[in-house]
Amino acid sequence: MSFDILIMKTITDELQKELAGTPVQRVYEPERNEIVIHLYSRGNQPGLLFSIDPAYARVHLTEKRYHKNNLPSPFCMLLRKYLVGGRAASFSNPHLERILEINFDPPEGLQPVKLIAEIMGRRSNLILVDADEMILGAAKTASWLKNPKRVVMPGEKYQLPPAQDKLDPLEMEPEQLTGNLEDYIAGGMNPEKALLSSVGGISPLTARELLFKAGWDIRSTHSSSRRLFNEIQKLYYDSRAGNLQSVMLPSKNIYTAMPLSHLPAEEQFEYDSANKMLDQFYTNLIQSTRENILKDQLNNAAEKRLATLDKKLGQQRKELQAATEAPRHRLYGELLLAYGDRVPKGAESVVLPDLYNPDHKVTVPLNPSKTVSTNAQNHFNRYRKAKSGQQKIKKQLNKTKAEIAYCRELLYTIENNWAGSLEEIRQEMIEAGFLREKKKAVKKKDAVPQPLKFKASSGRSILVGRNNRQNDYITFKAAVRRDTWFHVKNIPGSHVILKEAPYPPPPEDLEEAAFLAAYYSKGRESGAVDIDYTEVRHVRRRPGGKPGFVFYENYETITANPQDERLKKLFCLS
């Protein structure tokens, strides 16, 4: 991934061709570090997206529709003042700079302005200047104290970023390139780093491609440098003439302004528009990144709760063990009342005959500071307390075990997040108390869950839940009493509903629905999985249970193979 000078030049050329002279309709600030300018072009309303986020710095047209932000920043308000109602007159790109300059013809009564987008990673910025290059405002300001070399403040003169002391790829001579490369390589640099240090406007990815095409040979630096010079000249003259072809390599998470001969051709997808390529690339990248962050957040919350429950379960088991010893304390009390005269004063324990087995002796623990009758009463009290608490402890123990099973089910659904259902899982975990809502807002109506939908070979519908909320929905809302319900036996997995089939289902429908229940379960990698199935009317929610947790009766069991290639092909599964 590299928003380099070649990409900026390609983007600028496309914008100049498509949007020069188009009116500005709206300016939005959808997120911090993002500005979107909506223009009007030939009946369309393209959005020009500027991002100065360090991780996603870029500029390109986007098909995504943005809406008004309730709290725009002062810089966004400044852009609205000078741009809305005006026209984007021209788009240009300073030589060898990752900078886009847009000249705007102003609305009536205002002066012409220029918006400068500097796309430079963490140093990216958006700056608005007037006709005299005086700064009117910037997304990120920098005073003399913060940056003595380049001030970015309203009222100051705009300056380009400091130039690098490197060769211009279109103006250098072969001897200059050779001399620089030989000096750097002699100092211990590898050829790629030497090229980056010698010539301006070259990214690491471009450097690797140029060296590959030039057939760089470390044993012949002089002749290799000459070939490299020719490749550099050709590339940058093609860029100036607009003859480059944008490509994306999704498998390597990179894009570039030209095909890469040093990487497999079958991994490269060509685009007629660099704007469309970047829009698709960053949409997928940001969505994937946010899903991974959310997945980690949900996993951590579920694992934290699971660790707490495991600890709680251990404590409850100890309490239950102690409660099961209740009859012993009753025996201690009875022995003290029966043989109180044999108990020495101040003793910590005493050995007495067992009332129910005289041939055996029982050691009775004592509190040496208490009398015999008080010690007896204490043992009776412990007996009564343990006996009354035993059922309560068992109930709590079962509740804890159910919560542990729920946590494990959650971890399974988080890990196997099919088709992006993480947001539904997050909402479920908030309702279950695993997560806290960050801020209280007006509660929106819950969206209808979107389970997976398949067609059996018979034409009947099969629904598959991707998480507990969807499992609950398809079982108790989308299904009717006579539909058939499937679930993998004794391990986490999806609820599956076979619609509109008689019970028991026809063999083909039964096999296909059972296959889906096996495939969308923790047993997916197995060769054979047991699947329980019954009519929906025999499935019940557990009282007070979490979403998707049920008990069922009157069921039958079938074995399914989640690796069946024939059925994978039928349902288009990998």
C-alpha cells in the first residue's frame, strides 16, 4: 500500500478530466480527519474524499454517500463558506509532490481560493489559501514553535514542504545517477535503499519494480545503472503523458500506478480508473481493519468474562463440597451433647465414640474459648446453614455452567464471523452485560437480523443463524411450528431451519439441511458430525436464558459430513 507520487499524478489527471468546472454543492466532515466535497457533474453528484488520517491518508472520488455531520469543525465551516456555490476550476499536481491543488471559482462576493491536499502519511494536511497564497485555514495548524521550518497558520504565507536533496527523475543525467548509486552502495546500502536515497519521487514499491525491470546486477553497477536510468525515464515520461495503468493486488494488500512485473501477474487486477481502485481498496481495508478491532474487543470481553466464570465455578464447587459435609456437623453436635462430660476444658478437639457405629471413634473440632454446649450449638448452626444453602448453591452452579457454555458459544460465533455479523454480536453482548455502551443515545429500532438463506435442491428455503441473535430470530420468529429445526449435537453451532417441508423431511432436504448445520458448527473440519432435528414446536427457550439457548425434545439424530464436496458445490461454499 503506497499513495505515492505516481498515484497522485494519476488521480490528479483523472479529476482534471472529469471534474474541472463542476459546481460545489455540499461539504461534509463524516469523521475526524476526513472531508468530503460533493460536486455536480453531468447529472451525477460525485464525492471527492480527502483523508489526512495517518493510516489512510489519501484523496479520491468515492461512491459512498455521506450525510451532514451535526458538529462540523471550524475548518469544515470555513470550507463551506468559500466553496459551496462555487466551482472547482482546475486540478493540478506540483512536480514530484504528493500534493493536489484545486483552484475554486468562488461564490458571488468572495475571493478565489485554492484547496491544497498534502497526502504525506502522518504529515498529511488540508490547507485553504487565497489568491495570494495566504493561509485562510488548515485542518492541522503548526506555529513557529512547533515547526520553525514551515509555519501553517492563518495569515501566514503558504510554503511547499521542504524539498529533498535528490535527483529529479526527468532532469538527471545518467552519470549523476551512476555516481550517486555507487557512492551509496560503497557505503553499505543495498540497491533499493540507494535508489530511494538518490532519486526523488520514488516509493519503495516503485524502486523494487524499477530494479527488477532493469535487471540489476551487483557485479556490474555501471551497466545496471544505465539500464535503471532508462527505466526511470520511461516510467516518469509515461506518467507525465498519462499512459500508466493502475493495478491492485488484494492478496498482498497493495496498489500501484503501474503493473508490477516482479510480482505474479495473476494476482494483479487492472483498473480503468485509479479513483475507483482507491475507493474499493480503502473501503475494503477500513472495513476489514474495523472488523478486526471489533473482533478483538469482543473476544477480549468474552474471554475476560469466561475467566471470571471459571474462577466463580471453582469457588462454587468448593462451597458445594462444604455443603455436602453438613451431616458431619450434625454428628459433631450430637456427640458433644451425648458425651459432654468427657470433653476437657479448653481443648481444641476431642475424640469421642461414634453414636451410630460404637466401634469407631470421631475427632470433633472445638473452639477452646467456648463451652461444650456452645460448641455443640455452633456445629448445629453450621449444619442447618449448609443444608439450606445446598440447593441454592446447586442452582447457582448450574447457572454458572450455563453462562460458561454461553461464553464459549460467543467465542465460537465471534471467531467464525460469517458475512460481518459482528455488530449484532456486539449488541447482544451489551444486552448480556459483557460490554458497556460507550454513550447513551436515542435508542433506535433494532434492525431485523439477516440470517444466511439457502435453497435446497427441492427449492425449499433453508435458514442459517450466524450468531445467537439470528439463531433466536429464525427459530422463534421466522419459523412456524411445523418447520424442521436442526442443530449440531453437544457442540457450538448455528440453528438451521428447513422451511415448508413435511415432517419428517424428504431424504434430500434432510441431508442438505443437516449438512448446513454441520458446516456452520465447530465440527466443520470433522468428517462426520451428529445432527439433532425436530419440529420447531418441540424447541423451547431456556427460562431466563440468553438468546439462542434452547432445549428440545422428540428429536431424531442424523450423521452429516461437513466436508461433502457435492453439497459444498450445491450451496457455493468454499
